[in-house]
Amino acid sequence: MTALDDAALSALDTRLRAAADADAFSGVVRIERDGHPLFERAYGVASRRWGVPVRTSTRFDVASVTKLFTAVAVLQQVGEGRLGLDDRIHDHVDLAGTTIPRGVTVRHLLTHTSGIADDADEEAGESYEALWVDRPSYSVTRTADFLPGFVHKEPNFPPGEGCRYCNVGFVLAGLALEKVAGTTYREYVREHVFARAGMDRSGFFRMDEAEPDVAEGWEPVHEGPDDEGPVTGWRQNIYSYPPVGSPDGGAHVTARDLARFWSAVRGGELLPPDLTRAFLTPQVKHDDGDTDETDDKDAEGVERAASVHYGFGLEFELLADGSVRSAYKEGINTGSSAMLRHYPDAGGPIPDGLPPAGAPGVTVVVVSNGEAGAWGPVRQIDALVRG
């Protein structure tokens, strides 16, 4: 399956160091084979202001990868009988007087099929940063603080009758979690996800507090109106979104901790067997993958994905025979980007999902403190894995 030998990894390291020297990448890359580390390197700077280098122990904001932790936390409560996947969200969260449809369920929220409108609908070209023009981002620190930003917007479609990525669906799922667990979202995830998975370096760290070994998020400032001219400076992301993470994004993890999470959830350490299987199984079709291409193979001769499916937080590339080419979750925000991706050696057909922990496969983690930083390494590693 893979060309991840010593020579290939050495060449990858050379390219990533060149990218870091050119200010095109700052972050950590970790690659595991069958749960054993093959490669872990740090590149670039964690703080542009002070020139602090990134270390493999540096914590990064992983943006929407946080949704995986939320999904596991909610499924834990399903396993304990406090929540049901087909429970209506109105039965757990007071949404009277809002436009949130009565038929929206927890399952809809976790699979992006609720139809509710996002606070910033990026598919429609809305800017997330524009949310904070009239409302200070620092005023949003509790999960419930997000509600005014979306609960009165018109839904995109009736619940269960479409599929559209929705950040705030995970906010509502997080509110339901808080209600039934009797604690805050962040405290619950720290105790029941991070601690149980051995993610001892991970947490939810505020931008306005001095937390050691946390990468600062920076974005380039370009000359010209369309952000396409030469880079003239750098802008920190402290005004781009709320100061502390929430159910839809903003957890801080190391690359190693993210790999530990993946190993723990696949190994059944976080969920009972039936819900572990559900978490690792595609649930709904999102789009047709690469099928708009005229050839069923890409330039490297690798079979294109026939479709992309959403799971409970995860996303899956499926081949034409229904097997899983890869399972992944990416995150992107101003000043941060991240990818967790797993390539099974033999993807199982629906509904079996991914093979269990211990089955042959490659896991890739890339974390970066730049919005576009992770994608260059992700593409390079993808070419190696499938080579």
C-alpha cells in the first residue's frame, strides 16, 4: 500500500523543512503504521512575536477536529442511557421561540443532516470573522453563548432531508451533553475523553491566558485587495473567534495526543462495542467525491473516491466497491489547521466501516498554526501513502 520507507520519509522531511524555511509551514507531522510511530517532526515557530520554535510537545488549536471529541462524548452519554441518538434536541435544550425545527434529533446534529442554518454559512460565502463585528468574540465563552448567532435563522432544509456541514449542530449537541451530564462541555471532555485516552497534554486553553507550549495562530497579511499579493506581515488570530474552545472547535492538542485519541477510540477504550462500531462507520452520503473527473484514477494512477460520507464527526472517502479508502477529520480556522487521517490497508464495506484497532493501516496527524499550513504536508503524505 505505502511507500513510507526511510528514504521516502527522509525526502518528506527535507521538503517540509524547505517549506518551513519559506514560511509556508509551521507545525508538527506524525505518521504511524499499525499504531507504531514512523515519523514525528516539528517545524517552524510557535510564536512569531518571540521566535519560539515548534516542538513535538507543542499544543495546537485543531479547530473542527474538536468535533470528534464532542461526538465521542455524546455517544458516551448514549451508551449510558442518558441520551438517545433519536432524541429530539428540543427535549434536552430549551429552544422555545426559535426557528430550530422540532424534528431535529441528536443523530441529525452529529451527521450534519439537521438542516439548521449555521452561524456563519461558509458554503454560502459567509465569513466567520464577520460574526464579531457587532458582538465581541470575548463575550462568547459558554456553550449557550453561541445560541443568539443562529437560533433565529431560517433552516436550509427539513431535518433528515439533506446533508450540509453545520458547525452549530455540534454546539447544540454539546448543550445536550451539558444538560444530561450535569457539567460543562470542557470539563466533561477533559475527564471522559482526554484523560481516558491518555491525552495528558491536551485541553481547552484561553487565548488571553499564559499557557506554556501553546502555539499562537498567525495569518499572513498580503499586499493588495484580494490577499494574493506579496506577504507584507503577519496578523495574530486573537480577534477571529471566541477565546476558548467549544463543542464545534478550538481544543488544543499535540500531534501525539491526537494519535492517542484515534488509537483509544478504535480500540474500544472510549465507547462500548456497538457505539465504537457506529463511530467508525459511514452514516450518510455527503457528496460524490471525485466522480466529476473524467477518469476513475488520478495522475498517480490511484483510484479516485466514488463518494464522501459523514459519520458521527468523522468523514469517509469510499471507493466504488463501498470500501473505505480513508477516514478523516480536518479543521481550519484563521491561524490554525489540522488533519487526522487513517488509511486502512483493507477498508471494510458499508456497514462494517473501519477495521478495529490493531488491523494494518497508516494514521497521519498534521497540526499547524496557520490556516493553510496543514494542507501541503497532507497532500504530500497522501501521495506517499497511496504510492
